[in-house]
Amino acid sequence: MTPLASTTRTKRLPLEKLVAPEQSPAHRAESLDWHSEFEKDRWYICPSATPLYYAPVYRDLDRIQQLRYNQLTAVLYNELIAFFESEFASSVCVALSSALGNESENELAKCLRGFVSEEQEHIRWWRQLSRLSEPKNYRDSKDMLLCIPNGVKFLLRQLTRNPKWFPVVFWVMLALEERSLDISRRCLRMNQEDIEPHYLAVYRDHLKDETRHVHIDWHLIDRHYASSSLPFRKMNAWLLRTLISKFFLPPNHSAIRVVRRLSQERTELAPLLPTIEKQLRSLGGDPAYQEMMYSRETTPITFKLFDRFPEMHRMQRVLHTYSPHTAEENHELDS
């Protein structure tokens, strides 16, 4: 069975199987050892999950430079995931839970409460990883690598506060959480002696929760998007294309901040910095980079649902890795 076939055949789990298991915060905390020595001579993330890996100039960096780039990128990802889980996913789930009213004890409500609880715990994990990774350079917000323009923050805030009017948020949650799953899987496939143990433990535990979250996202798309009118869906499909093409696909301001921080630390890279920035900015349309970011291999459920809705087929204008499957093709893979 090919990887494409195995991932495309994923079946959506029923809500009763997606309710988060009852675990005390103390029990969950014990699963991660924050007190052991931090191994700063190892990768923090799988190199193939980092943008610059796909630029020709990456091969010009020596092992120490590549390692430090990898570590800084991992810290950026910590900040990005923490932001997404606090300001986006949790906000959406809280808004939906508030709107359920008399349905507050049904399976969906239970799933949403568990979703929010787990996301709050994940945020603590990612922030603690950043503090351990950069104890000298992670004292306040000015040291953060994540850079999100205020206009984008305002837009996301409006979308997350009104998820029933903007079900595009469920698509964003699905796509980004599938990406997060792929990053964890890449890291877990590495030689475990090569990756920093604290990061490896977080990737492993995060994988367990995010797998369930992806299926909850799938239910939310069915509940709040699939039954909407075609004009309404088209508007949200346009919003998704815009968000992915402008913010979630190309290496952005934050990725540039990473290589500038790298150049400040490794001053011998200063002459090479203009080339690094130029190649990094051009990666948005690179086939190998797009394949890592969004593809049937890395975001299979997202692509499978794109196939289901004709208005989503225009996503191929943004993602060159996406080509709509016909109903017959999907039937062959599901059979």
C-alpha cells in the first residue's frame, strides 16, 4: 500500500471516541521531565521541516551553522504553535462551546472542552521548551522570533470570535494541526540520539492529542461548513486561499528574523545573509518546499476534504501540490 493510499483512506472517528481521556494535570505533567539536562548539541526539530533546508544556500552552511539555524527555527515554531493554540484554536472552541447552550452536555461539547484543556497544556509545553532552549535570549517579548503584523492579529481575532460566520477557521485549524502532526512524525522518525530529548518527548505527547484534534476539526467542518450555501462556502474558500497564500505558506517576517538572528550570532555569515534572505523569500513557490508544507502526504485529510467541495478545487492556484481527485479516484483509494 502506498503512503498516499494509506493516508487518504483515513476514516473520521465518531465524536464519542474523541472525548479527551480524564487525566489530572499532575499526571500529565509527570509525563515530561523538565529537570534533566538540556542537550544543546542536538537538533531540536527534523531538518527537513525547516524552510531554509529547501534553499540551495543551506548546503553552504557548515554543521554548526545548520544546527544553530535548526534550533532557532524550532524556537520560532514553539512560539508559533503556542500563539495558534492560545489565540486561535482555543478561542474558536470557547466561542463554539458558549453557543451550544442546551447542548452543553453532548459529545461535541465534551470534545471542545477537552480540546481547550489540552491546548492550554500544550501552550505551557512550548513556552517551557523556549525558555530552556534560549535562557539568555528569551526574557521578554522583544526577544521572541515570532512576528505577526497587528493587522493580521486583528483579522484572526475577528474570525475566531465568529466561527459560525467564518467556518474558514475550521479549515485553518485542520491544515495547521495536520502540519503539526507531520512535524512530530518527522522528528519521531529521526535517530533518537540526534534530537534533543525534551523536544522529542513533547513531539511524542503532542502527537497523541493532535491526532484527536484533527478529527474534531473534521467534524466541525461537516457541522458548520458542509451544510452552508454555496455562495457562503465560496466566500470562506476565498478567505482560506488568501490566508494560506499570504500568511501560512511562504516564509514570512518571522523566518527572516531567524536568519538575521543567526547572522548576528555567527558573524561569518554576514556576507551571505542577502543571499540567504533572497532564497528564503522565494521558497513559497518551490515544489519541494510546498510538498513539505501542504500535500497529500503531509496534510492528507485537508486535501481529501478539498476534493469533496468544488469551491476548494481552486486551491490548486495557490498550492501547486494540490490537484483535485475525482470521485472515482477517491472511491478507488477508499475501497
